[in-house]
Amino acid sequence: MAQKLLRRPEVEACTGLSRSTLYDWMKKGDFPQPLKLGARLVAWRESDINAWLESREVQEV
């Protein structure tokens, strides 16, 4: 089964994070790295984002 890829606006919508927060947390290692699809094109695996969201839910309990 093919992995669904999410572009940044979709990632922002499902995480509630801003662009600057995404890139800051990626730099710190607190958020999944995107796949580089072209010179100026990146996307995240939906499974990576879902796993990150699930890990955040566990930490907040």
C-alpha cells in the first residue's frame, strides 16, 4: 500500500502548529523530518505525523 504524503498546510492543519514552530521543532529533533521531493518541495509521511500525534497524546496524560 502506498504511503500518503502530506504537504505543509495539511501538516499544519492536523497538528495545529505554525510553519515556524514546525521548522523549529524539526531542527531540535522534536518533529519528524519531511521527505525531499524536489528542489523546493517537501512532504511528510502521514504515518510519521500520526505516530508523532499519538506520542504527544501519551505524554500529555
